[in-house]
Amino acid sequence: MVLMTGKEYIETLEKRGPLTIYLMGQRVENPVTNPIIRASMNSIALTYDLAHRPEYRDIMTTKSVLTGNTINRFCHLHTGVEDLQNKVKMLRILGQKCGTCFQRCVGMDSLNAVYLTTYDIDQKFGTQYHKRFIEYVKMVEEKDLVIDGCMTDPKGDRSKRPSEQNDPDVYIHVTERQEDGVVIRGAKAHQTGAINSHEHLIMPTLAMRNEDKDFTICCAVPADVEGITYYYGRQSCDLRRLDETKEGDVDCGNPVYGGQECLIIFDDVFVPNDRIFMKGENEFCGRLVESFAAYHRQSYGGCKVGVGDVLIGAAATIADFNGVLKASHIQDKITEMTHLNETLYSCGIACSAAGQKTEAGNYLVDLLLANVCKQNVTRFPYEIARLLQDIAGGLFVTCPSSKELSDPETRKVIEKYLVGAEGVDTVDRIKILRLIENLTLGRAAVGYLTESMHGAGSPQAQRIMINRLSNIDEKMKLAKALARIEN
Ligand code: SF4
Ligand code: FE
């Protein structure tokens, strides 16, 4: 049994082969010591550390269905609806603890989606993908790895199929078939936790047609394999992590934890046969994409709710620091925030509780409810953030730099004029305001707002699924039956 600690996880990243990473025009030699990147690693490290805390053990760890060993739930194939609900609960806890995206869920979601899809492919074509994939999952469980579920291609001209693009590299595709494997080329965009992952589990980004067979590839490569380059995504206020004064931490808002998104370039990367889980079976791309998307749309009913809890806590704290916590309109706004947040959680739990066993044996969430969950996530966090900004007042965007606190003369002025309710430390008041800035405008807003909009598919992707699954014919029959309409 391997259950790594957060420290051991960071050590595995240090021991990897060198990665080619670009961040703001510079090559990053050691991502582990880079303050911008390190914060995102700290968030994943939490997924390891909590597994060792007795109070979280039941939720963070579970028994492997493949080996019977105790494993981290992030490596797990779901064995029932309780498992699916525990996943949502786990993500809520982690969101509460780091206040941002902790990145590891895409791997868990891709493991489950590839597991059920490889089974279906083998049933139809007599291939050996599922057996291979089981061996891969065992390795992931045993080593307690972070997997980057690698789905979104850059896509180029959206009006064209992958095979019609002027430059085929805007979709990952096979460029060479060899006896012992294939060579792939292309890119994946918006990759959550890419540099912090041990492995990339590459999946097709959309349903492919016969002419797109070269683009129909599902496979795994180590994050340090030859031929990969990472372009680190800039996020709002990221340079604040480079502030050197102790007070600089105050301006970060959330000094310890962050998220990470990257553009990954695959420049003729070799993939051996035992790491290929789909190659050309384009009729199964839809199943893979839909199931991965559904699992990740379920995830948002957990992680965003946990971060939502932090927003609600920040709203109550700043109201308290301003001396208005008991005001009825403040209480009403906090109640509304809670109502919205718990609605999202209800969706995450509901799509889990209504999950079904797949042919492969693992459990898949209810597709319609998972899409409803994510559709709500594209909206409610914006309202929750709006209410937080309303309660906070304007100071979270007009507050002088914390460097002013380093000079005794200017500090005196800040303390005198930015004072809040009696007995509240002015610096504490600034700290919570900076956290609010971080959550609604800064780095964490990427995870809480924009990712809520576009992560796991933009709103229209869910509306297409909701429309497809809504069974309108059946509902028309219900209405007609009551109205005594024959046909
Ligand atoms: Fe996990 Fe949420 Fe980040 Fe997705 S957005 S990786 S579900 S924390
Ligand atoms: Fe995401």
C-alpha cells in the first residue's frame, strides 16, 4: 500500500526528469521552487496530506476494486453510488481547505471514463484495451499518482473537422504507426495541474468521424517524456507571489494555495503499445467524451461548493470586521449565498445518488443531472461572488499595497484610516479583503468563476446534453393525457 504524504508527493516532482516549461518568457529550471508554480503544487499536496488525517481517512481513502488495497480516492474506480457521493464530499472538503482548484480530480474522472469506454470497445472489436488499462490503473493506484486528464485540444477553426484543419496540429493526432507503438503530435489547452501531474492521460476532445481516425487516440505518457513543452498560463495577480516582504503575503490574499493551467505541446511523442487505450475506434469517442464530461460536471458540485463555503465565510468575516454582521440585509445576502451554494451541492449529490453501474462494472453518474449540476455552476458562483463583493464594499479593490505596512510612518496612516469595528486589527481586515479580491478577481477567481463557466465544458455543451436527455416526447404524452388529446 502506498499513500504518499504531501511532502513525498513534492519529492516525486523533484526527482522527475527535466521538464521544458515557459513562464513569462523564461525557462523555469525548477518548478518546485518557483513561487507561482509552488502554490499550485501545495493545493495538490493537500490531497495527499488529508489522506493521513484520521478525521478524513474514510473520505480520502478507500479500497481498490482491482487489488483490495487501501488507496487514495483520487485513484479510485467508483464501486457504487455511495462512492460517487463520497467523491463529491471529498472535493467539497478540499475546496474549503485550499480555496482554489486542487487539480487532481481530472485524473480521477478520466480513469473512470477510460475504464468504462475501453470495456465497451473490447466488447465490440475484441481488442485488449481494457486489460491494458486495468494494468495502468493498478500502477496509478500503487504509486499514488496525479493524473492529468488531458482532453481539450486547441481546435483551430471551429467550423471544420479535425481532418479539415489547415494545420492538423491543433488536434492531437497519430503521425506515425510503428510495430511497438505510435508517435503523436499536437497540443492540449487549459490543462489543469499539467506540470504537477505525473502522467498525462490523453483523450479525444470530441466525437470523431471515420475521416478523423488519426485523431482518435487515447493513451498515456509520463509528464517528463521527451517531446513535451509546457507553456504556463498567466493568471490575474500572479506576480504578487513574487513580493518579497512578509506583508507581500497579505496582498496575495491566499498566500499558500493556487491553481494551475497550461498549454501542453506534444512534439512527436512516442507512445508504446501498452499505453494505448483507443486507436481509431472513432465510434467510441462520444461515449468517452460524454462520460468524462459527466464525471467532471459532477465534480464541480463538490469543489466549487467548498470554495463557495470560503466565500460565504469571507462575507460574514468582513461584515463582522465592519461591524455590520447582524444587519438584516447582510444576513439576507448571506442566506442567499448559502441557498445557492447548497443548491449546487444538492446537484452534485443527486447526480451521484442516481448513478448507475456500467457494463465495465464501475459506476457512472446520472448524465442528465450531472449536466444540470454544471449548468447551475456556470451561473450561481457569479451570483455568490457578486453578493460577496456587495457585502465587502469597494476597499478590496482600492486598498493601498501592503508594502505601506512595512514603513512605520505609512503604517500609522493605514491603521488610522482603514480601521474597522472596534477591536479588529486593521491588518486582519486588509487580509480578508485581499482574500475576497483573490476569490472574485484574482488567481482563485480563475478557478471559482471562469473555470465554473468553461471548465468541464462551456454552458452550451451542457445545454446540448440536457436537450438530448430531456425526453420531451414523454413529457408531451403526459400533458396530452391530462388534456385528453388522443395523438
Ligand atoms: Fe478538481 Fe474542481 Fe479543479 Fe476540476 S476545477 S480539477 S473538479 S478542483
Ligand atoms: Fe476544472
